[in-house]
Amino acid sequence: MSTRPETLPAPPVPTTQPLPWGRRYLAVSPDHFRIDYAINPFMHLDDQPDPVRTREQWAAMVAAIEAAGASVEVLGQLAEAPDMVYAMNLGLALEREDGSPHVVLSHMRHAERRMETPAAERWWADRGATTQRTGRDGVGAHLEAGDAFAWRGDLVVGFGPRTEELALKHLATELGTTVRGFRIVHPGMYHMDLGFCPLDDTRAMVCPAAYDEASAAALLDLVPEPLVLTEDEAMTFCANSVVVGRTVVMPACPDRVRAQLEEWGFEVVVVDVSELLKGGGAVRCLTNPLDVRLGRDLRPVPGGGVVLPS
């Protein structure tokens, strides 16, 4: 009788799925972009953006996103709101399960940006959206939507420099989903979208240096296949990118990062947004996805829940 072990079938090859959202965006035209104040390490009053180059770079970014297969809607910029061009921070845009729009409006940490929210609220209301807030001046909690991503069924949220920890509880309760919080400590990566970028359903760019030790470890545990960024790589703003299917529209792409993205089958498209970087934001900051869907991209959880690193 043979003692040779029975040949077992090879395990299935893991497959990844593109992000289900990221095909529709809101952007704010840079009609009045300038540096009137300094609320992050990249803003300098003596280094003003060139208006012509700014407009050209912004238009080229929009064209690259559209060429990748996404659509872009445009909101005009208020003259008194120079940072409004960073559309990601206007609010967390969502679709209900029936496709109707809903948005959690941002409550900005810095007073200089708070006049942006009413204009954004009117834009969404004109399109039939329902709105909610985590707080108003002096009440509630600060929330900036650049800190929030729908990924793997949960809402992944950075907190610390801009978004308050209390806002995570509001989001979980009001949206009825799980919110996973990660404490940001790096002064140059003050929003989650500077040190984290989901690529598909299993992969994401992660910069551990953006977070405290417990949060960095928890975030790396959350991502099945992380592309771990060094601090120097992240400070090129490479994580502040937009993913449309298998195309990554990026403001910069270090060689090692490009090699890994291409090995994974992504097409890298680099766009020059150097004038807009003078305000501390790049491609992700300049765009806001409109097609994140409750029930599909955010799993319903009765009463919601917050998960923090232990």
C-alpha cells in the first residue's frame, strides 16, 4: 500500500477588488486661492501661489481624473475663503442605500475656514442632499472630512490635530456604522489623507510615522497588504492621491512606491500641483468623492461603535 501523501489542490490565488467608490468627485475651482494665514507647516505668507499656474495645474488634475474614468463636478470658490479649494474638507459625502445624497458637514478646527461650510451646504442642498453636523462654533466636536475614509466596511478616521476624538462617537452613532480611530501626531501629516491611502479592498499606503505607536500598529494590522511609506516618502504627499479603479492620480511618486504600485497592477499618473501644495494639500485634498454608499461601503451596525487602539 502506498504511503505517498495525497496531492492536495493548490490554495486559491488571492484576488483583490477595486474600491467600489471613487468614480464621482466634487472639486472647487481655484478662483481665489491664496495664502492669507498659516494653519499648517506648508503655508507661508511670503510664498504666494501664481494664479495662472494654479489654474493650469488644477485643470490638468481634473483632466487626469476624468481620463481615468471618473466624473468631476465643480463648485465655485468664495472670495473670502482662500482654502475652500481643498474640497475634501467640506464634508463627508455619502449616498443612502436608495442613492439619495447625504453629507456630514465639516466643523473646521480653525475659524479661518468655517465660512466654507455654509456654501458647501447650499451646494449639496440644491442637489437634494440631507445634511448633518457634528457641531457648530462652541458646540459639538470638530470634524474635518479629510480625516475620514470608507474602507473594508468601516469608517477609518484620523483624530488629533484637526478632528476631535469626540467626533468619532458622533459619526458612529449618527451613521450607524463602526468607526476605527487612529491618533495622528505628526505635524506635517495633520489629516489622515496625508499618511493613509486605500488602494483597493486589501491594499493601502500607510505611513506609520504619522501616528502614535499604538495607532500605527493597529492601522498596519488592519491593512492585509500595506505599502509602508517612510516619513520622507510620505512628505512628498504621495499618499494624498485619488484612486480610480486601477489608476492612482498622484502629486508625486517616489521610485520605490511606483515600483510596488506597478507590481500590483496599478497605473500611476503623476500631476503637478506644486502651486496648490503651498496651502498644504494635494490631489486628495482637492477632491471629494461623492459615491461612498451606506450599506455597501459602510456596514450598518445598530447604534454604531468606535474602535480605538489599545
